[in-house]
Amino acid sequence: MSPEQNERITRVGPGTPAGTLLRQYWQPVALVDELEAERPIRPVKLMGQDFILFRDEQGRYGFMDRDCPHRGADLAFGRLEDGGVRCLFHGWLFDVEGACLETPAEPEGSKLAQRVRQKSYPVVEKSGVLFAYIGEGEPPAFPHFDCFVAPSEYTFAFKGYLDCNWLQALEVGIDPAHASYLHRFFEDGDTEASYGKQFRGASADSSLPITKVLREYDRPEIKVDPADYGLRLTALRRVDGDNTHVRVTNLVFPQAFIIPMSSEMTIAQWHVPTDDGGCYWYAIFTSFGQPVNKQQMRAQRLELYELPDYMPRVGRFNNYGYDAREQATQTYTGMGHDINVHDQWAVESQGRIQDRTREHLGSTDKGIVAYRRLLLDAIDHAEKGERALMMIDETQAGTLTGPPSIDGIGPGDTWSDYWKVADQKRRKSSQWAA
């Protein structure tokens, strides 16, 4: 890849090629939980721009530029009162739609408020995540994916910060081969105690621990197929003559993936740039079986991430918790048993913006190659003012369901049917997905 191409697909500030594209999609900007505090207002940095997100007394969400349109003071410190956010500097008041309700320091009878607006943007809540749209024109519709249509008790949302460019954070999720190495455990744990933990349970339709599959069958055959939403990736590991481990994951354009977490739960995860050198991942966990134990899921993740900003407790600053003895005896990385740490090391160690001119891609990188082609093509369309993949209307959104995301052991000669049958079986037994 040339330096120019690398710049084209990584830089996200206003007016950049990738930034222009990504602004035409809904972006996760906060968890609903983050506005449950006594003072429900937060600063948000998104693609190099500064915003505030708040909830007014009526429960409405507002998302707007952070600098007051009067003289540029910081609205993140504003007072939430009287139907909006009030700037501390001169008391100007703005509602969730950016209308200026009051300019109290002005003379009695002043009409200035009628001529002032703060730039505001649409914001909606989906399954515990607040999404904002900062692009031009009408935003696309939300596809009718499982993570968006499942009842609240069957979903759980969380986030975490990564100190690197959004693109390398996304690309780890469309690389099926890395799991056999980066997430390798030398011993198999108790699969019955794996709730809420990825790659720690048993593969569906078997008692075979996923850890054993990844460790012993480390040369997957990877297939990449185009889909209406982006790409479907299938990783096949031949267990024996009669059985194949089948893992189906999905790239949802432009910057999400949907992957299996366990036999009953999937993860939909977005990678959202704060700027060129940092991003947050936002995940919606969706259960097809029992309602999600949100308290347990949250407690598990707060062992690694620190509030209020969901910053990781390990990172470059403490060598990711690396332990040489552990690396020799327990895990491939020596960085603990939480795979989020493994992924964090992998993507952050590439630098804040990976230099892709130095890459030597292999055959297992075919998903990454296919995605970069989609991305470059979509950037070209966006620069011309044309619609790109997943810029959909409500009619199109209704046709985009699922998508199937399966990790299981199926018949060796009919794996292509297995994942479809397994998906239907899981849906038919679900309280909500049937």
C-alpha cells in the first residue's frame, strides 16, 4: 500500500477522504449509562471534533458543538437547567435542537436569541448505546440486526478505549487466523464457568472447548463472501474426517463487525475514532438464550476498564501486564486471560497509525484486503457525493436481518449448510428471535 493510500483510509478529520465517508453514518458516541449520573452531560471527541452530549429535564438527548456560539466558551461545563444547557460565561441557554432560548445578559427586549443557533446533530438510543449523526443530509436507517431489535433484557452494552487509529482496531476483528495464536491458552478452563468470556466456552453442538480448537487446529481455511451489509467471513478448522469447526463472522460496513461470543451470545462491535490516533470500541452483546446478566457482564469488564472514561488499566504504560512466567506456562502472550488485552497489545503495538507500506500480507489476510477495497471504493463515491454501501433507507433496512454469527462443530462435508441450520435452530429456540 502506498503512503497516499494509507493516509486516505486512516485520517478522519473534517474534509479528509475517510472522515467525509464516516460522517455519513451513525456513530456511537456514549453509553446510556454514562448519562445516568446526577449531572448528565459529557464532552465527546469524535473524528477530531469536539461536542457535548447531554440529557435535559424531559429526558431528551442533545448532541452539539462544544464551543458556545457567543464567544467560544466550553459548554461541557454548562448548567443543565430551564430546558437546556446554559453557558457559564454569559448565561446563554440552548435546547437539544440548538435553539437559543435565552441571552440573559442582553438588554431587556433583545431579539438576539432569535438569530443565534448552536450547531446540533441527531442522536438516538439503540440497545444501551447513543448514536449521533454529524454528516450532511438525511442519516441512513438502522438495519434490523439482532443487536437493534432484541428486547433490552437480552442486550448489554459496553465500551473501551484503544490508543491507536480506528482502522487497525477494526482490522483485528476481520482476521480469523490470529485467534489461534494471540488468544491461545495452554490449558482448557471450565467451560461451565465461561459466562461473559469470549473464547472460553465450548463450541456449539459439541463439548469441545474453543480453546482446544484454536490451539490444536491453527491453520484455518478462510473464505470471504460479499454480503449486502459488507462481508461474511468463514473460518474452517478440520477437526477430523467427520467434523469441522465453523466460525462465521461479519464485517458490517463501514466500521463494525458482528461475531459469535458463545453458543448463545453474539457481539456487535463498532470502532469509533476520537481522532487520527485514538478510538473507542462500542459493543452490544446480544443473547438468544437467557436474558443477559448485565451486572455480571459489567463487573467482569470493569476489572479491565476504569471509569469514568472507560480507559484500560493496562497498556503501553505498564507493558500490558506482561509476565514471562505466564507466557511460558499459561498463555501465548503472557498478558493475562482477557482477550481484550491481547487485542489491545496487537493493535496498539503497530503504532498510533500503522504504516501499511511496510506490510507483507498473507493468504489469511484476504478479509482485510477485501475490506480495504470496499473502503477505498466507498471513499471514492463519498468524494463524488454519491451513496456508498450501507447508506440505506428504511425499506432496505428491513431486509437486513441477523446476520448469522456462529461458532460450532458441524459435519465435515456439509459445513456450508451447518451454519445456516445452526442459526435457524438458535432462533427457533429463542424467546424473542423466533
